Amino acid sequence: MTEIFRIHSPAYEVFDTTGAALFEGRWHTRGTRLIYTAQHISLAALEVLIHAGGRKFPPKALSRIHLPAKISIEQTGPQRTFTASQRFGDEWIAQQRSAVLRVPSVTIDGLEFNYLLNPAHPDFRHITHAAPVRFPFDDRFFSPTKPAS
């Protein structure tokens, strides 16, 4: 079993796809329903922070997601452009190739991975999660920085 993580609004279920449907992302165009998750809690936090644009937001929820060993995980390397990544992700969803796609995180230069979940794939029903827990971000992420001494 593989454990992955998602930080999300506590107002939404862990497998809610509303955000992906409303806004484009690195691996999909607007209207495509998928779920972004991360290999580590710290990477999930960085992915949320990079999209916040420095704006403070209320505490989020952290969900631990369990991928059973029997689920196949497709992998891809970095795509050359944002558009190429989106095209690849949209095709992956449309072709129903797997329930999970492992992609390199652009946030940290491909050194760790994000996992995209396809809730329309038949194997998605085998993916489970623990109850979400509160995940507040440290206020220092949103404070002006002090010069290094």
C-alpha cells in the first residue's frame, strides 16, 4: 500500500473535484475532474502555498489517502510546457488508462512526486482515506520576512 496526502478545504470532501473542474492546473484544463495529491505532507503544503500567492487563508484539512498495492500507477516524466502537461493529463483522464498518475512536482524541480487521481476510473473505488484532520499553516508563511543576519 502507498500512502499519499491531500490538503484541502474542510468544507469539501477529500475526493471532491470541484476545484479542478473550475480552475485549470499543471496537469489538466478547466472542466476536467481529477484530484491532486502529494507524495509527502510537506510537498502537499508547498503545493498549496505556491498557489496562495502569499495570501493568508483559514486552516485547511489534511487527508491521508491509501492506494492499495493492486492499483496500477502510471508514471510520466516532466512535460516540456504547461500546455503539454495539460494535454497529457486530459488524455490520461479521457482514455481511462489508470486510476492513478504519478507526476514530478514542478514546485521542487521534479525531485518528489504528485499523484493525480481519476475518480471516474473503475479502480478508483479501491482507494480509501482516513478521516481528515485540521491542518493550520504557520503564520510565518504569511509574514514579511526579516533580513538575514
